[in-house]
Amino acid sequence: MSDKTIYALSTVLGKSGVAVIRISGSKAFDVVRLMTSLKTDEIKPRYAYFVKLKDIAGQQILDKCLLLYFKAPNSFTGEDIIELHTHGSRAVISAVLNNLSRIPYFRMAEPGEFSKRAFYNQKMDLTEAEGLADLIDAETEAQQKYALRQMEGNLKNLYEDWREKLVNIMAHLEAYIDFPDEEIPENIVSEMNNTVFKLKNEIKEHLSSDNIGERLREGFRVVIVGRPNAGKSSLLNAIAKRDVVIVSDIAGTTRDAVDIHLDLNGYPVIITDTAGIRETEEAIERQGVEIAYRKIEDADLLLCLYDASQDTVQVFEKIEKTFKNKMIYIANKSDNLTKEQCSEIKKQGITLISVKQQQGIDIVLDKISAVINDKFTSNSNLLITRARYREALNEALRSLDLFNLNKEIELSAEDIRLAARKIGKITGRIEIDEILDKIFGSFCIGK
């Protein structure tokens, strides 16, 4: 890690009431000496000082601002930090950054470098750092809530607990490898086998979350599917409350997939309109149908929309065989039906709507929200939010499946070591020093 002092604008560039410029590193405190008239020996950490901020030459006042000092290691990065809360005009920001760049041992921070330094200085692990990134990117209430949980260390604590148990097993195995004449006591063998068995079950349960965490970050994929002229594009426009897609009575108007992004009761949702599914010889429309099928495969939920005045749910018989568990049937054009027909459709548990008359749209949104909410309530509060976590845990699980104390102890130790290392990849921790501490920490004083 570079030992240079870094600086950057921490707020969005543009006209605003306040802009925050952050400086971090061993020389950060020099800003007080070089750019203010404050007495450096009188500055207290975590106090706000109202100062006249000068240029490096000391000839011009750049701004009147607040200055705060966070002393290492009790700061975000674990280094000395100075924060300048200036006025948010482009001229002020530019002038301050320009003067900081003229200090020889200062440089502009790279993207994410403040958080990287916090990680290297053990102020946070990788899951907490990624939780912070998710919090910054959060657009919905649910994204904000789960990002905060991760940033507070909930995932880290879970993974570190699992890794700690594996490190303990590895310490025992390494000790018996060093003393091959000693047999492992039966109670220790039983304890290790039991721990591995429980860990495997806990990891499997954690992995069974159906990608909910990843979907929370990226958006739940809801695809509207149906035959041409069923009203798919009209439904998308009604949900978006604006004309997103061209609507026409001519079949096959929609040729490509069109997305809208929604905040649905705090959950991020991507709703996609697709080309009408039918056999066609027209090349461009056929390509649109192929895209529709790809979207169907990737979807978390399918809104199976059909024209109730002409068709039945049988039009979805082909996709029902594969995707039955993620289908919601929606009968459109209720305005063309009799009361008896409407009653019969409702008895089948099918959602009845009329996009033309804007009836039933809220019911569709409620159904989508209910499905998403059920997915969350049926899963742990500790969600896998990144594909790399899932990949590492699957690799750890494969190593644990190979663990068997009936084979050579060196091979058993390697299985545990690999599992611990894969879990350690998630948080950014490795185990070598810890194993030594576990082994030698059990020795009596003086040994």
C-alpha cells in the first residue's frame, strides 16, 4: 500500500451548499500548518474548527470552511484524516484540490482507495467494504436495510465463526502431523467430525437462498409473457404510468425486450416486456421471440398475460412444463367479458384485469410484491449478496465433503485448510498465523 497521503472530493461535484474534501495519510495534518492559521499543537481530534482556508503560498483566501481532524487509528481509514467542509461551488472545490495537488507528498486518491486503506488497516473486512459500496448505491429501502446489516458486520461474523471452527480443527490436525506417534483421542475425532457435519449443513442452508441477495442488489426480474396482442406492452405502460413501449393493434409490434425499473414496496424490480410468443416466418419478429425465451429462462417471475376474450391459460402449456413454479396467470380484457365469464376466471385463481380501463393493475403489483416478500421471509436475514461469496462457499463445501479422518491425516488437514481458505477469501482473511497461535497458545508459559 502506498505511503503517500491521499485526498479526494467525497461529495458529488457540482453546485451545493457544502462539499467535503477528505485527506488521509501520515502527512494529512500538514494541511493545518500549510493552509490555515490554526496552532497545530492546539488542535483536538473530532472537534470542528471554523477556519480561513489559504492557498499554499499563503497569499489568497480560498474559502471559509470547517476543518475536522480524526487521529489515527480512530478514523475511517485507520490513518490521520483531515476533512475540509467547504462551500460547494466548482470554483472553491477546484481551487482547494489544485492546492492540495501542489503538496509534494500528496496525491489524488484512486477509486475506492479510502476503503482499501481501511481494509488494510483492519478497520473493516471485505464484506463490510462491499456493504458500504452497496449502501452508497442503494436506491430502495430494502437495499438500504440489507446493506447496513452487511456493513455492520453481520455476514463477516457468520463467515468468521465458520472459519474459526475450521482453524481450530486444522490446529489439532497440524499438531498430530508433527507428532505422528500420538493417536488422536476418540473424543477429539468425534468432536471434529461433528463440527464438520454441522458446518456443512449450515453452509448448505445458507446457499439455499435462491440468489435472493444478488437479486436484492441487481433487481428482481419480472417478465411479461404472452401471445401477440394480449396487452403486454399496454400493461408495461400502465405499470410505468407512462408510454414506454409503442402500442398497436398490429400483431408483432414489439420486437425487442424493453425494461422498466421500479421501487416496489422497497424492493428493486425490473419488469420486462417481450415480443409475443408465436410461430412466425418473419426474420426480425422471430429474433424477438428468441430473445423473449431467453428472458423467460432468466426471470424470477413470469406474468403470463392472455386475452381472456379469445384464449385460455392453455396458451402457456409449453412453458408451464418448465417454469410452472414462477408463473402468475393474468387474464386481460375483462371489459370484453360477461359477469359470468369473469366469475369463472376468478374461481380458477387467475388475476383478472383490464389494462384498457386501468383495472386490476394494483392487484398485479401486489401479487409481484407478495412473491418477493415470501422469498425474503422464507430465507435467512443473512443473505449472500455477491456471486463471489456463493462461489467460495460452494468450493469450501466441496472440500468439506472430501474430509474424512479415515484417510491420511495430511490429506484430511488439506481438505480443512482449503475450506478455511475459501471462506477466508470472502472476508479477506488467511489463517497461517492463526494456526500457529492456536498451536503454541496452548503451551504453558515458559515453553
